Amino acid sequence: MARMKVAQVSKAGGPFEMVERDIPAPGPGQVRIKVEACGICHSDALVKNAVYPGLQLPRVPGHEISGRIDAVGAGVAPWRPGQRVGVGWHGGHCFVCAACRRGDFILCQNEKITGISFDGGYGEYTIVPAEAVASIPDSLSADEAAPLLCAGITVFNSMRNSGTRAGDLVAVQGIGGLGHLGVQFARQMGFQTVAIGRGSDKESLAKKLGAHAYIDAGSTDAADELQKLGGARLILATAPDAKSISGILGGLAGNGKLLVVGVPFEPISVSVMQIVGRKNAIQGWPSGSSIDSEDTLRFSALSGVRPMIEKYPLPKVNEAFEQMSSGRVRFRVVLTMGA
């Protein structure tokens, strides 16, 4: 039987182990993807440290998968071998729970998560439920597409569903893995885009990404600076820092919304009086389903939004993961197969 190489987590907190396995065959309702690239996400630490509830080891992480279908199981039309596809965080749904019956698949009570519920993309092949698969436009390379299937869809899908309209002032807090894409998407979606970071050295990058203005939260009060601009209709919080997120709330305009996609471990502090008095709202947002991934990829292809990446071959997965964990990467790490 043909064999494949994968990087698996065998024990909590241990290193990734490069092992060989038999290449599995897809069952009914499944497709097999020959992986070309897989992004490394901060949430992959949930697998590496074995802290996700119900996780079973050994497990192959990875939920930013791009490649080509090379085999299909029964009942997976319209997917066929040779198609360029990707898979993100949302790895499938049950179709029968209340959320699924309303078409809100990302809130499925029995949701599968790629790289957690089943083996993910840190390997040469992966088997995934057909409903989790998204088509990749030809104009996007596999390396570019991979981070868009997690970081990209998270910021794009959350903003397009926020109720914000073209011309509104949108502030993006943080210029990292999520934020550098958030700034690009906000500009291309027609928003007056303000980037918020720490340090004057980030201003040139923020402007290059498309920000109309930059606020240095290290030397000024970001909320006050936003109010000088008229207040933000939307603040997209991408940096997982509870203190920074709490402090930026005062920068909202009336009827404004704080949209949190970067998840800190600590709780944020909120003035209820401030929310009530200005009719403000706070909302969280997960990623999206496969059709949301396709929308994200198409919009990126059409608008020129691209992630900034560093590439590592699969055998260097431990080095790549450390680069991501340390915060040294600019801005997403992508594993490549066969390199």
C-alpha cells in the first residue's frame, strides 16, 4: 500500500513527530486531498498541548489546507479528482441540528473541526468531509490560499456580516496575522480604514496594506484618536490582548460595534453605561463554512488581497511552529509539501 508522511502530535506538549502512514481511502461523503500547503495557526497549539476537550492523540493538526482532490468517496458530487480545493477550521456539520436546519452551519451543535475532530493538513494527504471543501481560484497559489482559509475568512466574513457599509470608518486593532489581512479587506470593501498598532515603525506597513490612517497606541490614546476622526462604526479587534481591546471600546461612534476575532485568555472589561449610552454593541465571530471560504478566496483573487507568509518544508514543522509561537513571523507560517 502507498505511504505518506505526516507530522503528528503523540503526547501533550511534545514535539511534532514525522511518521509514515498508509494513505487512507475516502469513505462515503468524503474526499481525499493531496496537500500542497498548510498554514500554521495559533490555535494549532490546542492540539500540540492537547488541551482541546475530547481531543484524541495521536493527531495530525492543520486547518489551513490547500491542495487538489485525488480521490472521492460515494455521494460527493460535484467534487472530482484534480480540482483545486481548500479546507478551513470548519470541518463539517450534521445537517440535522437546529442551527444546521437554519443554514447556520458554523454553529452546528455537532461541528467537526479540521485537525482536531480528524487529522488535518500537516501531511501529504488528508481525508475530509465533502461539505467542508471549498474551491480555490486558479489565480491564487496554494501557499497564498492556505492562510486565507482561516485568518482570511475570519476577518472577511465577520466584517461583511457586521452591518457596516461602504464609506463607514472601520478601525483594525492589531497588525499581525489577522490584522494585516483585516486592513487589506477593509480597504478593498470600501471602508475608511484606520489601522491601530504599537510603535511608529508600523505606520509605513499599515499604509502599504491600505490603511488611510494609522494610530500608534503606544504613544497616544487610541480611543481618543478615533473620536477625533468622528468615531468608528466598527472596530475589528484582531490582537488577543484583553487590556487593549477593553481600552479601544471608547473609540466607537454611536451605534458602533466592537467585533472581536482575536481571542485573549483574560476577560475584557466593559463599561455597561458606555454601551447603553451610545447604543454600542460587542460581538464575537468564528470563521465560516465552506461557501464562506469560497467567497473569501474569490474576493481575495479579485481584489488583490494576499497574506504575507514565510514558507517551511514539512520536515521543518517544529522550527516553523516555533517561529509562529514566538511572534517573530511576518505574518503567517505555511508548510509546503514535497519541498
